[in-house]
Amino acid sequence: MSTPASPSDHQAAASGSPGLSGLALEADAGLLDPLSSGTTAVVQSSDANYLLHLLQVEAAWTAVLAEHGMVTDAQAEAAAEAADPRHLVDYDLIGLAHAGQNGGNVLIPALKAMRTRAAQAAPAEPGVSSALHVGATSQDIMDTAMMRMAAQVTGTILADLRAAVGTLVDLATEHRATPMVARSLAQHSLPSTFGLRAAGWMSGLAQAGRRLEDATAELPIQWGGAAGTMAALSGRVAKARAAGTLDAGTDAFTLVEDLAQRLGLQAPAGPWQTNRMPITGLAAALADVVAACGKIANDVLISARIENGELGEPLVAGRGGSSAMPHKQNPVLSVMIHAGALGAPGTLAQVLTAAGAANEERPDGAWHAEWPALRQLMRTAGGAAARTAELVSGLRVNTDRMAENLNRVGPLLVSERLMAELAPLLEESGPEPGSGQAGSGKERLQEIVDRSLDAQHGQHQGSDFRTLLRAALPDTVSDAELDGLLDPANYTGEATTLVDRLVAEYRNFAEWSTT
């Protein structure tokens, strides 16, 4: 009789690399996710770190029970020893992942392994295994661990967002009056300033950061037991009271509140096992971060094109080169951020779909579908925030090219202003007798614009726009006044004031500190 192949045998056969270990085959180094690969967010959301949170939630719960006399101090100390980060390497991540398939989640085999290690840590103490996981269910521990992991990851994301916003505050202030052309529907529209564009980036990042702060300010503990009634815990509490080991003023809710405080989370009024609003709020805020970063990356991608040339990414040795075209300097930071912005909405949709599919008192698959999507959003937002902070910190601004592009259309760029200020004068002066020109001021100005454009495009010989306009205007408009009206830099509206207002509104996000 042949021996069944082990999981690692199947892995080696499938990979075609029998010399690789199971860990090497299953570990995700981020080869296909350059945006988040190597970032702090990836480390904080790793399988190993999530397992650590699972163990620490179990240990913290045992410590709470010990404080109230429901388990012994020695049992709580053994649980803490089993959850010590120094011993995390003793847990077989691949083995736990495979064993988790038998029960649909990793907490079941992880708890079994933790109980074994806790018993080994206190061999003379009876009942160590039974002191773990009292009155809990897998979802209580896993949701709570996910909230702890989210708090850790979002703390990193917010730090990167604050750094990026701080940089953009300085950039917007420095260039508050630097003229550039604004573009709408991909076409030159009106004069603006680069400071206003940078202030727009800044406000988007700060708003996304504030939403993430709000979403994480009250991340809740999960504790409902097998069906959300807390029946098992209530039974243990009643038993402890009857034995005289628990005072009458302590109930199940007191214990849960103590655990929440110990873990740095909030204690909700009740369990939320199929009410996934805490998760959807967090996921949406993470997606907002990616979108705000994506907006900046999109603008840089366009502005870094050779034919535009207004912006350039930070120059780093070895970055941005092409394997086939050595003359290229690819804007790879913006490319990675842009890729994340394209993918995040679909990942958010998976979280929302899972929340909407949660049924009855415990989900049968919707909860499971939520895990990888939420973690991916943490990683995408973490990568986008980190790359954006780096992007804006070394952004190269070419003001000469901005001025060149601004003047590419010439005075036609201020046609909106001319229509408001000169069309009435053209209408008052009227057309030359027998000229065949239109009668209204707006029609006359439009005809001048059209003739000028035709001349630019070589469709017929003609004068430039200023010459045509000068000839049509009455002498009451001096040459100096006309030149002032035609100068794009004189038609940026309230751009500088808007920069000041936006900086004043969002500067405090960058300056906020937990210290």
C-alpha cells in the first residue's frame, strides 16, 4: 500500500521545485505587489503578526480572569509566556494554516498549540489549558485580534500621511503664486498656480487621514460567544459567584470592558458578529487613503511626461530605469501608487459584499471572505501612504516648464476674462461698416478668437490674437490695459488666498502628535 502524499509533497510537485521548503513555497514576499512590499504595514499585517495578536488576546483575557479570581495568577502567567513574541518562532505557521482548514479558521489549531505551550511553561500548575479561551468563541478572538492589528497598521499609515501633508503644506506655501495652467477634461482651461494644486493634494490626504482617524478611534472588541448571547461567559460568571471567588458587582460586561481597556480597544454595547459596520467603516477609510494618494500619483504621471515636463519624481540611483530603453526615467513611485488606486475599489467591494452577505447570528462564509480583503486594504493603503510621503518629499518642480506651458496657448487662455470685460466694449463700439462682422460683443470676440486660431493652425494668413483684438477695441482701452488683461499670470483669481485658507485648515493634521 502506498503512503499518501503529504501537503508539502503536493506543494513541491506543483511548484516544480522539490528542494524548496514548505515555508519558502507558501510565504508571500510581495513579488507581485511592489507597492506594499517591504513596508512597515506589510510586516504589521503579516501572518506571524496576526498570530501574535491572537495569542496576546487569549493571554490578555486570561489575565483579566486572574485579576477577578476566576483563574490563578500562575495560569495567567503561563498564558502570557505562551504568547511572548520571543516564542513566536516556535509556532508552525504553515502547519497552523493547513490545520485551520479543518475548522474553517486558524484560531482552533492556534489555541491548541497555545494550550500545549502554556502547559509546558507551568508543568506544576493544574488546569492551565482550561484557563484559556474561557467563555469565548473563535470569532471573538479573531475579530479582536484583527482590530488590534488594524490599530497598529493604521497608526503607521497616519504617520506617513502626516509626513506627506507636512511636506505639501510647505510646497503649497512656497508655490502659492507660481503660475501654471489649469486643465479641465485634459485641455488647457485657465491660469492657476502650482501652490493651489499642491494644496488640493494636501487637503485630500488630510481629509482621508481624518476619516481614518475617526474610523479607528473606536475600534471595538468582539465578545459574544458562540451565538452572540454571551451565555458561556455568563455561566462561568454565575459559577464563580456561587463559589465565592467573584464579587457580586462584577458581571460578564465588566470582564469584557476590562479586556478592552487592557487591549487598547473600545467596549461596545454588545457583540457585532454579523453587524460588520466597524469593518466596513475601516475599509472605506483605508480606500479613501488610497484614492487620495492616487490623485497625486495621477497628476505626477501626467506632469512627468517629457512633453509636459512640469514635475519629476525624486531621483534615486537604480530606480526608474528601463531594461530595454536606457534613456527612460520611469516615474515608478507614481506607477505603483496608481496601481494601488486602481485595485483598492474592488477590494473594498469585497468587504462590503461580505458585510451584506452576513447572515443570522454567525456568518457562513461572508466573515471568511472579509479577512483577506481587509488585510489587502491595510497593505495597499500602507504602501500608498509610504510611497506618497516619499514622492512628495523629493518632488522636482520645474517652474520654467510651467511658465512655458502656461504661455503655449497665449492670451487665448484668458478668453473667459476677456469675454466678461471686453465683449461689452466691443458691442458698444460696433463692427466696422460693411465689414460683415457679427454684431454682438460676444460674437465679435468669438470671431477674433476663431481667426486667431485659424492663423495659428496655418489655415489662412492672418494676424495674432492681440493684433486682431487691438484693432477691434476702442481707443479708450490703452495698450497697457490690454496687455494686463492678456497676461495669464494676472488671472489666477483667488488662487493664493485659497492656498492660504487650505493650509490654515489642514496644517494641524500634519502637526498633530500623540505625545
